[in-house]
Amino acid sequence: MGARSGNNFMTALRKLKADVWIAGARVEDPTIHPAFVNCARSIASLYDMQSEHPAAMTYRLDDGGRAGLSFIQPANAEEVRQRSVMFRRWAEYSGGMLECSPDYLNTGLAAMAAAWKFFAGNDARFGDNVQAYYREARNHDWCATHTLADPQPNVAAGTGAPFALQLIDRTSDGIVVEGARMLAASGALSEELLVFPPAELSDEPGNEKFALAFAINSNAPGLRFLCRDFFDPGRSHFDAPLASRFEQIDCVAIFDKVTVPWDRVFLCGDIARCNVLFAETDAVADMMHQVMVKNSVKAEFLLGLAAKLAEAGNVKSLPHVRQRLAEVIVTAELMRSCLRAAEADAHQNKWGRYAPARPPLEAACNLFPRLYSRMVEIIQLNSASNLTATPAEADFNSALLPQIERHLASGGASAKERAALYRLAWDATGSAFSGRQLLYERSFFGDPARMADALVDNTDLQPLVRRIEDFLKRID
């Protein structure tokens, strides 16, 4: 089939019948359920872009068909940049607020399939499995989510491992797993679940049962998605312009003796390989590439919003407002520059495909969570009480309309135009939706301390150290 349409996605999701629960009730059809329908439509719109802009959003396969560009295994630096353009088109649709769009996992899976020999080192079958699964995912254009974090153990009670996803049996049909994993963003809207190893496994005896990487249908028997509360209680696009369209509801994936077919197992029992999966396959660089395109778009969205708010409030000439705007400009330029550097230095890796340079992406991923928090704060500061003094859409259809127009119109904008702008600012920086966005950006790639450790470990500092040593010798 190749690159799919939005209607195909919605039809497949309707037929899936995954075991999804929210607010104590099972979800029969996420394409009509109020908690999921709007985000489902947004993802469908992304898929529709592929048929609307095939030259920019897809690439030609050897059999003559077309697949989404996020699945490409770049053969040169130009294809890395072409993929970036595709990432950007999808990200701009939501202003970067639809974080786990399908392209994120597609590009990681493509990288892993190219590095099939890495998986074959654990078991020859697993190298074949990851290649076959990649081709199947690409040909069906599946929407997938992933999970790699174990639930927080109850340290005080001395429990931990029993909660984590683990291997409990091997059968002729496949491996049997049990436990829970967090957080599967948009699990209710995904056809496939990719399960990756935790951040780091110690090589203590018995930990082999946690060393797993596999793919499973979202409707597999024994797999259940437990969803958090949703922040879009039927509000209109006017009242909640972001939450009403782009809220991806996070889930805990619960495995109750789930059988994973052997042809969908990628790693099993190999602690060493599980600990270096993303780095050794170079999937981390490709997935960071998609994230940094999204982050660049997100920074630009907030910059445009901050500038529009300054104009609407007629405060753009004030020194403190200009200083804050300059901070957001710097953030947007830094993200663009890191992205440009990564693409300019794209190189052929040991698996034979081209990947963006990791160092500038890793630097940007370490920096963005702090800068994002500051951009949110700047919009809050510059907007002040306007964020919480905005009429709802229903107010403009009430008897209060004349008074609203009289007292709340300003700067050449009608009261409704002004309310729409500040409602967008609220949804981006003050609502429950924005709070989830902030938490997501702070923790997406893991604990900031771990990210800093990885950055130090992955940066070759010795040439710079030797330069200092040489300088000191010249002093003598």
C-alpha cells in the first residue's frame, strides 16, 4: 500500500479494537470517543499531506510505489535534508505541539533495520526480523507508539523488579512477557507498540529477563492501555485551540502474559546490546533529528506568538519586552543553527546509510528543555492578566456581546480576535495542555543529569585538552 491517507488511518483504527481504558471505562472506538477523536483527526490530516504533496512527503520504492519519507534510509546527505523538509511540514501543522507524530518512530525503525547485523549478533533471526518488520511498517504506513520506561519502583517497600516488563516464558510461538511500561503517548491511536529496553540495565544475574526489544500489535491479547485524564473536555477550537486538536493522551502499557511472536522479537536476553541499542544503530541521531526539527518549529511558533502578543498589547517598544523577545529570537536561531549543522555534517555511518551529525543535535536536546521553559515564562510575563481575562466562544453568542465588544476590543482588533489570540497564548503556556507540554519537554530524552552524562561521554574532549597542554608548553 505504501503512503496512506487519513481515511485509511481512521478506518484501520476503528477496526483495531485495542483494549484501551480511560476514566474507568473501556474505549470502544477512539475515532468517535471525545477524549481521542480530535487528535485522531489531526493525525489523519498528517497522513493526508502525503497524498496532497507526494513529491515533498514521499519517496519512490524499488517496486514503483511510494512510501512516507520518514521511512527512508538515506543514501546521501541530500536525502537527509529531504527528510527534514518532510518532518517540518508535519511539525508546522501543529506548531510543534503534536510531539509523537508517526515520523519519530518511523525514522528510528529505518535506522535499526539498516543496522540489522547489530541485532543478528544476539540471534541471527533477529536481524531478519527487524528488516522484515521495517518493510511491513513502511508498506502499511502504520502509526506506532513506543515505550521504554519502567514504572517507578516502591523503594520504601523494597519492591521494584516485579512491576517491570519481563520475560516469563519462551514457547514455540514466541516469548511471553508480563509487567508494565510507561509512557506510551497516544497509545489509543496507535496500531503498533514498539518496546525498547530501559535506559540502562546492570549486568547482575537475572537481569537478562528485562533485556527485551520487540514489536507487538496494539490489539494483542493481554495488552491493555491505561490512559491518564484528558484535557479536552469537548471544548471548541476557539476556546482551546491546541488542546482541542493536538492532545496526545499518555498511557501505561500493561502486559498480562502477552505472547510476542518470534518474528517480532529484535533482542532478547542480551544486556550488553540492549544498553547500546540506540547509539550503536545510530537510531538516536535520526530520532534526535526529527525531534530537533519539531523543536525548531516549536520555538518559531512561540516566537511568532510572542511577537503577535507584543503587537496586540502595543508594548513592542518597551525595553523589557524587547529584551524578552530577543531571548526567544536567540532560542529559535540556536535551534535552527544546530539543526543546520547536523544536516550539513551528515555522514555515512558504519551501516552504510547517511545520518545527521549527532553532536549538534545532542547539544540542542540538552539545551532545549531549559530554553522552552523560559519561552513559556516570557509569554506569560508579557501577556500578564490578559491570559486569564478572555471571554469564551459562548460569550460572543450571548446578550453580553455589545459590552464585550465595547470594553475588550483594542489595537485595531475586535474583541473576538483579541480573545482568540490570548486563548491561544493561554493554551500554549498556562493550561493543563501546556503543563503537559512543559513536562514532556523536560523529560522526553530522560533525566537531565543522564543526558549531561551522555553528552560528556560522547564528546571527544582530548583534542581540546591537548591544545591547552600545548599552549601551556609554549608559555614555558
